[in-house]
Amino acid sequence: MPLLNRIWRVMACLLLSAAVTAPTYGASGADPKLIAVANEARQVIAVVNWFYVRHRACPQPSRAAELAELEGQLGDGFSVELQGRFAAIRGISMSADWLYYTSPAHPEKCTLWRKLGWDPALIWRRHNGGHWTFDPGDGTAERPIKLAP
């Protein structure tokens, strides 16, 4: 009986440690999966940049006319739906929704991101140009990565 109790304790510890130490996502700009995900956002980024050049501000999800203009410029196969303060952007070429946000206090900055599973996310920010970051979702800092667009 003591041997059986010990086996159960060892198995419980192994299962607990496996649940706590989830595999890390080693992302880099050369990761083909990240490149494919980033390519899904190419049209959205182009439209956000176009809107910014035209209006000197990012489209505000809180303004229905700007949200409609964003959706109209994205074209057929895309939809933009308000979800609280965010806009969920869907497209036939996208494998998952992208979330978009702009603060009314900082219209020159906007963020577009997509979850890559339970915790990690790929993020594009427009502020002084556009740049990509990878958030591993494990409590460590976001990492800048070089991706096109």
C-alpha cells in the first residue's frame, strides 16, 4: 500500500509540473508560422496606414463612421465588428480574428493583434511608423521582431 501511495504522489507531481511548465514559443522574424500570420494582417495594415495619411489619425472604433470607412476600404471578404472598445476584424484569408484598438486620447497610435494560442500574441503597432512585437504570454516582456509588412 505505501508503494501505491508513493506512485500516486509521483504521478500527481509529474502532472502538476507538466501543467505549470508549458512549452515556450521561440518566436523570431524568420519563423514561417509568424510570417504567415503577419501576412493575414497585410491588407488591414495597408488600410490603417491609408486612413492615417488621409486623416492624420488612426480609425477610432468608437466612431461608427470611421469603423464603416475602415470596413469599406478593406473590401469584400472582410468584416469589422465592434466588441466593446475594440474592433474584431475578420477576413476570408484570416485563420482567426484580429483585434484592433485606438485610444481616443492618442489617435496617432493604434494596435492590431492576434492571439497565437492560449497565451502568446503577435502585435502590430502604428506609432512613428509600424512595428511588430511578439508577446510570449508567460509574463516576460514583449520582444520586437522584424516582419513584413
